[in-house]
Amino acid sequence: MRKGVKAAIIGGVCTLMVGGAGYGAYNVLAAVHGDDTPAVRTGPPTADEIRDTTQKFFTAWEKGQSASAAALTNDAADAEPVLTSFSAVAHIKDVRITPGRATGATVPYSVKGTVSYDGKSKTLAYRSRLKVVRGETTHRALVDWQPSVVHPALKRGDTLSTGEAASPPIEAVDRNGTVLTGDKYPSLGPILDELRSRYGDKAGGTPGVELVIQHASQESADTTLLTLAAGRAGKLRTTLDARLQAAAETAVTKYAESSVAAVKPSTGEVLAVANHREDGFNAAFLGELAPGSTMKIISAATLIDSGITTMNGPAPCPSTAVWLSQTFSNLKGLQPDEHATLADSFARSCNTAFVKYADSVQVDSLTKEAEDRFGLGRNDWKVGIPSFDGRVPASGGPDTAANLIGQGQVQMSPLNMASVTATVLTGTFRQPVLVPQKLDDRPLATAKGLSANTSGQLRAMMNRTATSGTAAGVMSGLRGTIGAKTGSAEVDGQTKSNSWFAGYRDDVAAAAMTQDGGHGIDAAGPIVASVLRIGG
């Protein structure tokens, strides 16, 4: 069954990796007796082969001959269902495919057809491209199969379908009644799809007739490509704030592979969510990445609640610390301080200070603190659309120390860290929500939250970090009640660490992550500050 939908995407060009192409060499295998052994072509396809293969493929595709078209690709088993859905399920007829000028083995083309269903018709037109390669076993010139060959928006496992939409369209509005669209707020496109899928029936609209992409994952809402007959949209109120959403959208576009989430600490309501990623993934809600030193917020809470130390208690910061034969270091340039307090080491983001306490905490202390106090890691958040609830496993060995500094086995999303920051500010855990709970009476996650003593110490340490510690430069100029924590997480195979930053100002808490972004103040910090500047 299809799920929610988004604004029509009718055209676009799919970009593919283009390999070198030239003229193939002939490798004639002669039999020992006679010349009747067939020739086997090797090397890249020739220009004639490219032209012949694409012509045959386009002709079969135009005629709806899915099996024949699929046989002209290098993955017929995967190609045939997609090509079949194009004609038989999506009801696209009168197809005309016009090839453009080939560049090497890559051929661009335009597709035009008519989508017809239940007496309703509309023209569909778009552009895409394909590449012709030499078959590994057949040695024939074949279309290098990618779902984007059929439509640039298709990915592995996706198919096309036309019919009555599974859910009525929605008119999503923010907390003040401002209409939210994917055109104005690009990050919200897939999120609005999910909201329509889950709440379209409850918003009071009626479904229309649409051509959609049905995604492989049953958890992913359909994507609308063309609307043949518009349904009546029902109004869906969200917790978002259009002003903060606009600020978040602008902020993430300045840094590739970035995501940010902002919540209202006094209620848990999500105020903004934005992603600037090549893959379109909602990493702000679903990302599962090591949070680096932003995790020290939870680690410091663990040390305080376990009676190990306090903000004014000892937390020496040596240049290195060894735990179970693994050596941990601080960021380059950080001077050691053997007389540091926890507040000192927190504000300077000293890794070794936290690692030195690894032998003082139980293997599951951090896990229990995350679950019991901050509501993380229990897979019970019901935000309104899919989200990741954080993961803080009770890891033994070197990971006991690594987890304390947000490496090891710990994984978070920006939404998780925004919630952690909100819990520090109020002392109360309030599960983030994107749509009001009363809309569907879903049960929300609960947790004990923090004692007044612990939350007070954490706020003081985060305020110091924001005013004179590692986050001071980024938070400069922000008035009101402020606090922050910087973070960077090393990832195998990356030249730079992932940038993390969590902060609050008055009744707004936000967290951001930029993959391969460097230190927390390099990318994630400016993103969070931009949101707090508008929302505090």
C-alpha cells in the first residue's frame, strides 16, 4: 500500500559516473582446426555498438516490451520489474524516447509519454541518461542498469505506480499557522511525505490520483511524480516554527553533509529540522553517528550522579591517558592541566580527563544515565515520523573509555543531542514531538530527568563553555540564558572529523552535525548559533 506524497517532481537529470569509452578491440579466437570459432569483442563498446544497443533498448521500452528491454541490460533480473511497472502499473503509454548526442559511452535522452488512469490523463516528460558497457560474460554491448535509467528519481528497489493515493494530501502549517511547503523549505520535502503518510487520513482531506514512486522500504512514504487529479488537502498543524525553520535551512546550506534539529525545552516540541545532504537522508532525525565530545554532557552527568566528582571537583587533564593499553590524546594544542576541575576540563573539552575516570564508572553507568535520565537508547520515541533514539551500549574493554568521549560504540543524531541539551536546561526529559500528541494519542517516552543539583552544575559548565570555553567564539553576541558544548568525532577513512555542536539560548535547544566538517566550531557550531540567534 502506498503511503504519503510530496510535491510533483516531473523532470530532472540524473548524474552518473562516466567511465572512459573508446573503440573495442577484436580478439578473434581461432580454433585449432578451422576459422569457425566466433569472434569475441573486448574493450569498451564502439560507437556503432552504443548506438545500436540504445536504439534497441529504447524501442523495446517504448513498446512496453519489458523482458526484451531488460535483456539488453547487464542486470535483467533487476531491470525487468522496474520496466514492467513503468508500463503496466504506472500506466504510461504513447512513450517517445529521443536520444541526445553521446559523450563516450554515455547517452542522454528525453522521455515523453501519457499517464492514463480511470479516465484521467496527463503528459509526463523528463530527461535522464544511461551508459553502455561491455558485458562481463556475454561480451555484448549492454545498458549499464541503474533504476535511474527509467526515471532519474528512482533508486534500487523502487517501482512506479499510478492510482488513487493511499493518503489524502495535507496542508502542513507551523505552530502559528504558516503554510510549510517543500518548495519554500527544501528539507521538509521528505518529512512532509512522512507526515502525509501517517496523518493524511486524520487531517480531513480526500485522496487524488497520482503517479508515485513506491520505495523499497515499507517505512518510506511514496514520492509523487505527477498528480492526475488533485485531492482535497486536510490541514495538519505541526510544532515547527517557520522562522527557525528558515534559519536552519539557510544555515545548513553553507556546509555540505550537514543536519540540525531544534527543540523547545519547556515542551519538547520540535521547532526546526534541516538537512543539506547529497543523499536527501533525514540525518537530523535518523543519523546514527558518534557524537564526539558533545557526549561529555551525559558523561559529566554520570560522574556527578555517581558521586565520582563534581563541577568543582578534580578532573585532571594530562596530555595522554591510557585505558586497557589504548592511548587517548587531546586535541592538538590543548595544554595539560593536572589541577583541572571537571568544569575546567569540560569547558576546554579535555578527553583525557574523562578517560581517566573510566576505571571509576561501572561498565553500564553511562548506559543507565542515558536511558534513565535522558530517555535515550530504549527505542520508544514517537516523534510523529521515524526517528533514531540514540544508542549508548554497555561496552567493555577500550570502549568503556571511548564511550565517555563520544567515540567507541555510542551513536546519536542531532535530534538526540538537542533533546539532551533541552533536558540539561530544564532538568526534565520531554520526548521530542513534531506533531501534537493529541492528534493520535500516541504514548510518549518518559525518563526521570536530572536532579536540580545535577542540572544546575551542567548548566553552569555549559554556560562557561559558551562564554569562555571552546564554544565562546561561536556563541559570541548571543544574549539571554546560554550554554553550549563542542564536539568532533573521528571516523575511519575520513581526512577530517565529523563536526558536532549542541547549545541552548532561553527556550530553544539545538544540535548540529556536519560530516567531514572538522572541529565543532568549524561547521556545526555556526549552524546552531544561526538558529539560536533567531529563536532565543
